[in-house]
Amino acid sequence: MNKGYTQEDIADSKMSRSNYTKVENDEINPNIVKFFAILDHMDMSVDEFSYILNDYSLNDKEHILYLFKNMAQSPPPSYLQNLIQLSHDLLSKRDDHMVSDVLNLSLGYYALLQDHDLERAKEHAGKVWNRLKKLDKFYLAEYHLLNRMLYFFELETAVSMTNKALDDLQLYQMFKEADDLRLSYLSNMASILIDNKQHSRAMVYVEHLIEESKQGYHLIDLASALVRKGMILRETGDTEASEITFSSAVEMFSFMELEDYVTRTLQDPKTVHNPFGYVDLKQN
């Protein structure tokens, strides 16, 4: 009624007008095909419909997943503590595989960022991997989890999994969530390779990260990629190019008023936008 659409407009060819009337009157429930068709004809996504139905808010699980998927590369301890508490609260009411995984990976990140304890982080990540390794195929939810636990794997396994993830995420064209996730994978893999002194391989991921960050106007990712490039150039002996690259990153962070990132770039670049920046990931 608000949009000025008739029942015939909404029913279209998917159902009769009389059946659609029964749906409106709560006399029958539409099957999934008809449900999608109704929303399509009302110009509404399933996510928006669910959001409105829940009084313009996310339900508990959706809220947890939103926080997890949109978590910064190096989230503040308070962010992780909130995510951990929300996950605990939901799991105290019911079992949920995904929320349990989010809880373990959040605990793992807290161990990395706050306690600088790689082994304890791996213990939490291992619990998630025990479930994921039984799956035949990953979708976006699983690729979000995998991205947050790359530190758990041997180097070549992490590289192989990252490349597979990057390829699969290409299938999700025009999904912003997938685009952002690709950037995170590129960033994380570059950091791991830098830590393992694999500078030429790391540069491949960094250059891809720079290019994709430019295309999507992701300024923090772009500036952070420049920091990684500066680290690689410095380690390979190109001091002049390294200083120029670091200066470009500092200028971008200053423009965004990210003074903490400016300080880290100048004093401890490994920790810039990098969850692994506080531990040694180098493998023998």
C-alpha cells in the first residue's frame, strides 16, 4: 500500500492473487521461491526484511557476526572483549557452531594483540580448524573464519589456502563483503611472508593490495600496504625507496588523523594494521 503496488503486482506469475491474499492474512506461508519473489517485487532484500522485522535492529547472532566480519585488522582490546562477552552470552542460551568459532578466534586475537601469546592463540584457532577441515566447500562465512586464523598454519599451507580463498572470492563479484575480505587476506598473507623473510613473495601480495585498495578507495588499507612495501624495500636494501614509501604512508595516515598509525609507522611499522605485528611468526 505504501508503494502503491497492487496485489497483482506482488503476486505476479509466482502465485495467484487469491493465494497472495491468504499470505497477507496469515492463512498460509509462502514457500521459499514465492517468499523471495514477494520480496523482489517489493524491492526489498532478505536482509532488510529481517532487519525491519526485528524492529530495525540485528538479532543477537547477526550482531555478533556483524562485529566479527567488520572487525579491524588490529581491533582495540575493548572491541574484542565486547565480542567475546556477546558470544559467551549467546552460547549460554543455545549452541551455535559459527558463534563458537567467532568466540575462539576472538580469544585468539586477544592472545595475539594483548598478551602477545602465539601458542595460546593457536590453541583457540585449532578448535575452529577441527570443524572447518571436515567441510567439503567454504562459503563467505568460512572464509571470514579462515582469514582470522592464517597464523595457525605452516607457511606453505597458509599461502595455498590464501590463494584458494582469493580465487573463490573472485566469484562473489559486486559483493562488497567479498571485496573487503580479499583485501584482508592480501594484507595478512603479506605480513606473514614478511615475518618469514620471504620478501619477493610478500611483494606480490603487497602490490595486489595496493592496486585493489586504489580501485576501491580503501585509504587505510592502501596506506598500510605502503608500510609493508616500505618494510620489504628496507629489508632488501633499497633504503631510499623505502623512506619515500614510508613518507607516503605517514602523509596518508596524517591526512586521516590516525596519529597512532603515524607513530607506529615511524617507530614499529610491523604493528601497523597487522594482528600478527606483536608476535614472531617466523618458521624454521
